[in-house]
Amino acid sequence: MRLFCWLIGTILLSGCGVQVFRPRVVVDPNDAREITDQDIQKAFKARPQLRLPATLALYEMGPRDKALPRHMKKLRGVRAVYEVPSLLVEGPRPDSPHRRSMASHGRQVVISLKKLRLLSARARSDVLVLSSTTVVRDIQPNWLLAFAPLLVSNLVLPMHHVQVTVQREVLVLDVRNGYLYEHYKVKRKAKKRFVLLLGLAATYKRLEDRLRDQLRGQTLKQLRAFLARPQNRRVI
């Protein structure tokens, strides 16, 4: 009887709740030093100095969108796209592809914004595009859970509703003087009702892929508007 109760409890608890996957990498807000009045004055004096065509440096904190750099290269006013190597920023990472980019717990890696600008400058990039993605998986039981005591029903009845939320935050900075051109957040949600326990992983992947496509389109729209904005051009 105890074994039966433990088995039922394991099945119920494993299929409910919320998982939040944040980027394993975060930008150091202190930048490893004290900010002085001179730094503040330099920030006020910084001006837009975009020259077209421009080379964009891209660094993604979180899961990589492999199609994003390819589409960025097609934008009008873009000469090339340089993907900043994660090895130079974060150092060696675990073998698991999922743990490499996202983590629901564990130690985070703190990186320097100035280091990202320096690596971008070494590749002769004009603009740094910094992207951070967070994924939230929410799974809730439905009325079919009433049949859970029948063990076989967990394999054949879709007892769960699934919702995935993906949020992307993007910074667009000038590599030379750190001028902040753009800062925006985009959030998208997708739902799937009546999902089998054995089909959860595949459902998560489908929903996240769909949301990634939507976020990519929004990111490209924002970058297209940024490149076309006259006030971002170099002041002579």
C-alpha cells in the first residue's frame, strides 16, 4: 500500500508546477570597479555615431537562436554579423547543450559589459547587440486527473494543460563609446491543452520553437527600425 501511494504521489507531483529557466550568464552591474563622476560625464558626452553599412556583434545570453544571425545579415545597412564566441566570454562550459545556455538553478556566470565591447571591437564591429532570454514552463492538471489512481490512465489520458512564456530583453550599444541606442523587452505566450504526460517534452519544444520564431521576427523589426532612424547616425 505504501509503495502504491508513493507511486501515485510521484506521478502527480512530477507533472505539476512552474519551471523558470534563466540565462546562466548575467552582466556584472558593477563592472568590477567603482563608477566615478568622470564616468558619468563621459556618458553624458557620448553621442550616436552609427555609420552604414555597419558590422553588428551579437551575443546571446540564454538559448542561441541559430537563425537570428543569418536573418540579421539580410537587414539593410548591415555589412556583417559577428557572433561573439561564448568561450572567450564565459570560459569552458558543461557538456549538456541545455545546461550550457539555461539553468533553473545553480551558479551563474558574471560577465563584463566592457569585455563584450572589447571583443566586439577586436572584430571591428560597430554595434553590440546583447540579448537575454528567459523561459517559463507552467503545467497544471485538468479534470482528467481524477482518473490518476488508475495507473494506466497516466499513459493514455491527457491530464495536463501546458503554457510556455518566453521573454527576451535586448540592448543595442555603440561599441566605441557605450552609447545605448535601444533597450526593449518582448514577451510571448503559447498554450496547449490536454497534453499526455509522455508528450510533455515534445510539447515544450514545439511551443518554445514557435515562440522563438515570433521573438526573432520582433527582434528583427526593432533592429530594422534602429538602422533606419536618422538620429542614430554619426553627427559630423
